[in-house]
Amino acid sequence: MRKTAYITGLAVFCFSFLIQGAAASYLDPVTHEMIHTPTTGEMYENSVQYINDLNFRMNTNQRLQNIENSLSPTNCSNFPHSHPSSQPHTCDCDDGYIPTADKKSCVPGSAPYASCSVIPHSHPSSDPSLCDCDTGYVGNGLACVPGSVQQTAPTGLPSDVASNAWYANAVSRFVSAGYLPGYQPFRPNDFATRGEFIDLVVRSVNGSSGFSLTSSGSFTDVPIGSGYYAAFEEAAQKGWVTGANDCYGKQPCPAKPDARVNRAEAAKLIVKAFGFEKTVHSPQFDDNPLGQWYTDVIQTAADHCILQGNGASVRPGDFMTRAEMVVIISRVANNETYPNCTP
């Protein structure tokens, strides 16, 4: 019985010895240093720790690589119709494409600007068709300029518009609506351009709804990236602007955005955009003879107090100043008809 117990105890001891290994120390014959031989258990624990450390390092390196890959501008190749932005680690959609709401792909379409990267001091807005100005800059409808909304004059008037000027109320109305900047000179006596006039009319019609988007430019001299691009596309889609010699839908098709606009052209655009009908309540102006392309639009604009003329003259061929531009467009909101016109 004791022999059996002895043999069993010996077996357990030997098994334990094999598992743990034989820890020993010996003198190195060369260096004469005492060397410790680790047990199998110690080697096992060290191996597990080593493997864990190795896995951690590998996982960490992989995560870092994934992050680096996701930030790499070359990753734009994974998104069709995109290219590296001027801002690091971002992609811009190619011309003719706009980002989806989730910013994960580019789809056919055009924004007022091809990319916020072409507008200095701006960045993409939450609306993929728009750009927001960076901190310290404000938008004037065409670009981001130094300033802040607090810089607008208390009266809502630019610095070159006196509060008692005959056009001051009209300027104030459009500044308050956000259609004109209040922190830049208004230049009331400068001639209005077709681009300025069309842009203000479209903004007045659309209000806060903004512009609709198109997939390609209609006018050769109003390309994507132009400050007036969206306004001209909107006006063209609705039939208000047809280009030189009614070339809309053909190429080439110039719209002459920098050309001056005369009073007859302005009346035609306003009548079309706001859907005015002729009432023949206002008298016929001496310089608006029958049979001209502008005869009816001048008469209609006068019927609705948009053009009021100077006595018997309305001067249809005269170029319009910026002061006159804001006044006649603002008259639309008065909703008046002849003879009850507010000067």
C-alpha cells in the first residue's frame, strides 16, 4: 500500500516536473556569470505575453495603416468622378458632378460653383450645392470677403447710400433679405450689368429657396464657377433668358453677363419672371411706339407701376443704373397697378 502511494506520488512529481520544466542555474564557462535557465512554465508565460504583444503591435499597425489610407488623397480614386481637393485628405467632385447629402459619392449635377475649392476662404456647406465662408469672411453673393455680419451698418445700408436717398429703401430691402451685401459700396450711379440684374431678379423670385441645379452650362460666357452661373441657368430654364439671338439650347450661345442692361430689357425680364399681364390702364409713352419688340413689355411694366417714366417719356433704350435697378425690382413687392403707383 505504501509502495503504491509512493509510486503515485513519484508520478505526480515527475508530471509536474515535466510541465514546469527543470529550473536550474549554472556558471557560464566563458563569462563566469551565473545563467538562469527558465522553466517550461516560464517560457510558456513569456511566449503568451510575446504573442499578445505581437498581436497588439500588428493590430495597432494595421489600424494606423487603415487610418493613413483613409486620409490619403490618393483614395479619391475609390470614388468615381472625384479628384483630390486643395484641402488635405478630402476629395472634390469633378465638373458636372455634385456630392450626395451623405458626402459619400458624386452624382451628376452642377452647383452654383463647381467646387468650394475654387472660392477662396470657403468650405462645403451642409447643403452640397452651397459653400459657406470661413470664419472672418462673409459672402457677397459672388465671393467670400473679409468681414462679419456685425459689420453691416445699423440702417442696413452700404456706406455710399445715404439714408435719405431716393433708392435707399430699395437697397435696404435687398440687404435685409440677403440679396445684396451691406458691407461693401453699392455704387448706385454705376450702370447695372445683365448679370447683376438677372441675379437680383432670380433671387427676388426664388426667395430663400435658392437656385435649382442643372447638369451642364447653357451659355458659353457663363461657365460653371461663374458668380452668375446659377442665376442664368435658372432664368434660362424658365424661359426668361434665351441668349443672343435666342440661341438657348444651341452652342455656342453667349448671354453677355457683363453687358449693360437697358430699360426695355429690364422690363421684359421682370414681366416674364413675375408673370405680369397687360391691363392697358397706363397711358402710352411717346417713346414707346407700337410695333417694337418692347412695346408690350414696357406698357405692361407701366400698368403695374414697375416703370413710371418721366412724364411722357420712359426712355426704353437708356442703360439702367444700379440705383434704378433696385428700385424697379423692389416695386414688384408693392403689388400696385396704375394709377395707384408709389413713386
